[in-house]
Amino acid sequence: MVFCGKCGKDNPVSARFCENCGENIAVAPTPQRPQPGFGGAGNWVSHQRAGFLVRFIAYLIDGIILGIVGGILSIPFGVTYSYGYDMQYSAGFNLSPMGTIILLIIGIAYEVYFVGARGATPGKMALKLKVIGTDGRMPIGYGGAIVRFIGTIISSAVLLLGYIWIIIDKEKQGWHDKIANTYVVKE
């Protein structure tokens, strides 16, 4: 399809004149412009970068969601809750190894699916944030989401310095963003 530079109507590639306004489009046909919307090219790179605090709040929202879902799904795999058992005050919960593995898989799948396919986790969606590629693509795809997830492990490994980096970086990128070539932007 070729769109008319005067009125913007899509026309067949073989058209010499715009079907809507009659403008001569055969001289220099212009390729069809990308359609805005979910998954479209858009100009995401020009959006304002999200700072540390709003990203931290989104992370807390995701943590609450994962805690509820993971807690419910891991109960059949050996979660035990105790408080004050045998007067030694062993508070909290203990997971069997299988329960731990289930929670890990749920966390990875949650992050990779939502960032890779939707461009944001539910916590980021609630705060109107998107994870985009430094080249402007959104969503970043499953491969990019996996690389970004591995980057979050690295960001956490050194006293959370990879996350604190967001505060001082001029592009507001954490180490995981730099590793995966991503930005977090406001819609």
C-alpha cells in the first residue's frame, strides 16, 4: 500500500493518483506509515524515562501479585507456616525444594511473558510504564526479556548496585537495562 502525502489515504501500489483527493502519487510513492497502537513501531524512544521510585513501586506491586499467586500455587508442594513452634519462635514459612523451584519458575515466566509479549508487567502497567528497546521496539520479545531477566540477577548480585544505578544514570538505565539494551519509559 502507498499512502497519499496530501490526505493520508492508503492507495494500491499500482495507483498513480490518490483515490481520495486526486493527488499525483506515482511520482514519488511513499511507503505506508506504521500504524500506532500496541506493538506498533511508534516513537517510544522520545517518551520520558521512568525514574527509580516509580519503578520501585511497580516492582512492589509485582512482588505482591507474585507472592499471592506463588503462595497459592506452591501450597501443594510443601509450604508450611509456623509461629512460635516449640517456643523457639520460628516465624514465617518454609518451602520444600519443589515449592522453591515452582516459585522460581512462576517468577521467571511472569517477567519474561509480560515484558516480552506485552511490554510491561502488571505492576508497570498499573503505573503506565513500558519496557522498550533502545531502538524503539516494543514489546522487546521473549529473547530480549530473558536477557533482561538475567541482567536483573546481575543487578541484584552486587548489593543491588545495578538497581541503584538508575538514580545516577543520565538515561535512567539499571545494569539490566544496559545489558538488554532497554529503557523503561512513561506512556
